Amino acid sequence: MGWIIDLFLIPSMDRQADRRFFSGAKGYNVSWILLTFLGLFGVHRFYLGKWITGLIWLLTGGLFLVGYLYDYWTLNEQIDEVNAA
């Protein structure tokens, strides 16, 4: 039954996502994979060109996990900023 509802909702969700996210030099998928598997070391921040915070993440284990969780919350916006510049 749920697939019938999805049949109607997914096209509008796709259009909404196209307006919300910017394509650019940095990929969303790569950033999310780096954050998921190497986020405690700040690799995703190095990839986005944020060298200073990348070093901080590397030396402190993702700012003692608080920064790591923050990045899970805000990664799409961070990628948008990099791609918009």
C-alpha cells in the first residue's frame, strides 16, 4: 500500500531536491561516504577545502565527537556553500 503513496510523492520530492541542492565541484555522495567512514579524522573537511578545521578534527577525533555529530547535521549545507563559491 505504501508504494502507491510513494508513486505520487516521489516526483515532487525529486523536484524539491533539485531546487535545494547545488551541483558543483564537490560531490554529495563522496562527502557523505568520507564523513561516515573517515569523519573522525576530518577527511571530509579536507575534501571540502577546510584545512584548518580538518586538522582540528584529525588531532581531536572530530572535536571529541561533538563536531562529528555536528557535521552529520550540517554536511549538505557545507557542501552547498563550497559549491556556490
